[in-house]
Amino acid sequence: MVHIGMSDVGKLLIVLGAVLMVAGFALTLAGKMNWPLGKLPGDIVYRGKNTTIYFPIVSSVVVSVVISVVLYLMGRWKR
């Protein structure tokens, strides 16, 4: 059984908060710069009479590749 102290949980919450702040800042910046993320060719939008369904397939792939490359480079740099 692993015992996790309150200070460890506090540190985890601080790190998660910092990650959320950086993500929020990046999304705000991306919105102001009019990046085409979410409007790429291959993103599917269905507009019905009273509904809109959005499938950001290509945007999801692009974000996944960018995150994978960043994490790969961080792992190589850490060695």
C-alpha cells in the first residue's frame, strides 16, 4: 500500500493548476491570432435545421502530433 501525504497532493494540484493556466493562455492567444485550428480541411461540420454537429478530425490529429513531438523532445532532452 502506498501512502500519499497531503503535501504531495498539494504539489500535484499546484502543477495541474499551472498546466491549466498555460493551456488557457495558449487557447486565448490562439483565438486572438485567428489560427485555422478547428477550421481545417477535413474537419466535419453538419448543420441541420435546429442542430449543429462538429467533428474536428483533422484538428485533433494536428494537436496530437504536436503534443507527441513536444513530449518526445522533452524525453530526449531529459536523458
